[in-house]
Amino acid sequence: MSSTGYLYHELYFWHNAGPIANTARFMESAEHWESPQTKRRLHSLLAVSGILDQLTSLKPRHATFEELARVHAPEYIHLVRELSADDTKGLHTCGDGATFSPGGYEIAALSAGGAIVALESVMSGAVSNAYVLTRPPGHHAEKAEGMGFCIFNNIAVAAAHAIEKYGLKRVAIIDYDVHHGNGTQHLFEDSDQVMFISIHQDSNYPVYSGYVSETGTGAGAGFTINVPLPPGSGSGAYKDAFQRVVIPALEAFEPELILVSSGFDAAYMDPLGSMMLSSLDFGAFAAQLVGMAGKLCDGKILFLHEGGYSEIYVPFCGLAVLEAMSGIKTGVVDPWLHEVAHWGYQALQPHQALVVDKSVAVVELLREKVATASSASSSSAAAAVAAGSSSSAPPPPDSTAYHLPSQAPLHQPPPTSSPSSTPAATSDTPPATPAPQPAAATKDIAATVPAAPPGWPQLRTRPDPTGPPLSELLGEGSSPDGNVIDIAGHVGGNGRGNGSIGGAAMAPPLGDLSGLAQMMSGMLGGGGGGGGGQAGEVGLEG
């Protein structure tokens, strides 16, 4: 029997997010992306491969109201429970894209409770590590609203439980889901007890979220690290992010526990992502993280299932992770590995490396914050010893005590100010409403980024939610072909028909095909064919 725990429950597969349909917009009803099939098929492959019989089975329980309330607003928990009890409707909504049928509260609480059970099993030593096939997922759920198929934030509930019950001071959360883990970030962004790292596709979901400039607030400044990789990133980009960001950050933070948001929607077959990862990549992620857990925190690591919407491919990705966690080789071969491994541009590309460079600078900020905290702790201990036990004054409050930020609702309308009245954002633009931070947290991260290699577009920082629209950033560039790439690799054309579609870099200028260039320019809102046109703006003009 393996010392790797595995937790699932049949009710997880009964969670119903409803269909995708909007006949008013000519959208025929279709099965929801977050259907039970990807998880059920993963569980089935684990059984058929034989690995399931060699894992330690764990049984979930419902998270209590108090356990959920460590990270969620009580009124939100009440709302979900009340909606769940209403069986006069077939589907309820508790936030953007967060839907469930009657009885959904009980399943969501069982999903969060499963995370707690697995955590306790790891902390007690009953298992060395564990994988939880949670459903519904959790990393998008905010303090007071659901979001992105998520109702309760399972991994945040687990982290808060580790801090509350076991007194942990340093918990690391690694999120490699293709979508930014906005909920997890916001719940811990002002705490220095939780380090959060998210490697995701830039601006996939949610928009206005997951920029490199989001490094935490207050005491937590420097403990949030985002790596918003450009669409089309493959093995090379993720390997670079792990080697230069994830591993060094873990070594600097020295966590007592590692939690992983394990989403498989960065796989090359996923309908909701535009990345190029294979099952081999996800197995490598798990192997590296398990290795770091063995080095830093006695092997204490817990994987929680998040996204992944390819019924065909998710099972092979999940199996690869569990093989790496348990050390058990099943002999199952990914039948599509030969295909994705030979896709072009799997190697690290220069524009992808530039994004990682920005995140590396945040790791340096983390190191400074950890060193400062360590020095302050040593000074406080020395002062306490010098004071002796004769003092009757009460001890100072614990400045590292776990606490949650008081946050405004996440959803805000896009900026409505016109480009002419709003200054363009640059890599030096400070946050719109910066929180008070120590001097070390105000380090100019953008200044540490090297210039782009000759012939490559120059780097710009994406705007924050209150900044100017993306179109304002797509001005004429300084590279030889006139392109400008922002931090996530979006390309603004120079009026020669090579603008941007969905964030993917286009082909070289079509100057020798002026008619086609002009046609594409009109369709996509770019400038005219040939040279000297204005910056391309997809869907904004034309």
C-alpha cells in the first residue's frame, strides 16, 4: 500500500453546473465545461491502471460553517445554503459563472471538507502526501462570492485550517491551473504566512487579474508571485518558470506545508486554454514539488484538483501526477504524447522568457521580505531575553497572526475613460490605490527587467483594472518591425496587417500582399496596409 492518499466521493460527480445555453444570443444548449466526465474518467483510469488499489483511500466529510467562515464571509455561506435549499428552481447562481443545482451547498461543503480531511491525514503522518479529486473546484471563489465554476475555495479552506489547527506560520500554495487563482490570491494577499504562486495564461480568466505587479499588500507584500505566460506557451516556458521562480521562491520561503492547485487546463487539448502542455509536463511538475516538499517540509504536500476540461486528456495528466506522487509506475502510455511533444515552439521563446524575468524580480523581493522578517524576529527574541521574566507587561501582539483582508467586491466595470483622457500605463506605473508598504516592498521591479534582445519587441506592463484600456498600450513599438508586446505577449500591429488576435502573435508583416493586408486590417481594426498605419486594435475599430 502506497503512503500516498487519494480522496474522492461519488457525490463530487453529482455536482451540476447546468448547461451552457443562451438562445437569445443564438447559443444552442451544450454540456457545461465543468461536467463530471473529466473527473469521473480520471477516477476510472486510476482504477483500470491498477494504481488506485495501491493508494490509501481517504473519506471526506462536510466542512463546518466555522471552517468555511475562516475564509468566506458568513453572509455568503448563508446565501449558498439558502439557495441550495430552494428546489423551486433547477439552477442557482452565487457569482460569475458559479452555478449549482439544489443540494449544491452540501456537495461544495463536502468538497472543501475533503481538502481538510486530506490535510489532516498528511499532517498526522497517516499518509506522506495526498491527492483530492475535489469537485466543484475552488481557486476562483472569493471571500463573498463564487466565481468561475467555484463555490467555496477548497485550497484556501485547507490553508486556513493548517494555520488555525496546527499553528503553521509558513504555507506555500502553488497554482498551475491555466486560469489565475484570483480567489486564493485575494484571500491571503495581506498575510506573510501564505506564499502564493500562480503560473497561468495571461488574461484568460479572470480578466484584469494575475499581473506580475500584483505582489501582495501590507504585511503580505512580496508573498504573491504571478507568472502570466503568453498564450501558446509550452514545456520550455513552464520549465523556465519552475526553475527560476517556483523552486527559488520555495527555497527562500521554507514552507512547513505545500498545497497545490492542480488544474490540467493548460494541456494542449483543453477547450478553455491556449497552452501546449502534455501529461509528461504535469508529471514533472508533481515530481519537482514532491521533491521540494521532501527537502523543505518533511514531505508534507497536498494536491487539490481544480480545472481541466478535456475528457480525453485530463485522465492521462492526472495519472502522471499520481505516479509522480506515489512513485508507482503503471505502464500506461499517453497515446497522444508523441503528437504534442512534436508541436512547434515547445522550447522557451524569448518573449516568454521576458515574462519570467519579471517574476524573477518578485522572487528577489520575497527574499528581502523573508530576510527582514527573520532579522526582526531575531531582534525581538533577543530583546525578550534581555528584558527577563520580571516584567509584568503583556507580550506584544503577534504580528504574523493569520488574518484575512477586507476586500471590496472583485467585479468592477471595465474602465470607461477615453484613451485621450487617461495616461498610458507603463512598467513603472504604480498601483491605482497602493496599500501602505514597507520600504522593501516598493522596490521598482520593472527596473530589473533586461531590455529585449535585438529584433524582439520591447516589454510593457499590462494595465491594472482601473488603468487605461489595452488598446491604448498598443502603440507604435521600438523594435525593427514596429511591434510592441506587452508583458503577456499580446501584439499590437504597426498598421501593416500584423495586429493581434486573441493574444496570439501574428505572422511577419504582409507588406508584399498589400491587398490582403488592407483587408485584414479593416476586419481586425488595424491600420492600413503597408507601412505607417496606426496600431492594430482587435474588435475596437474597423
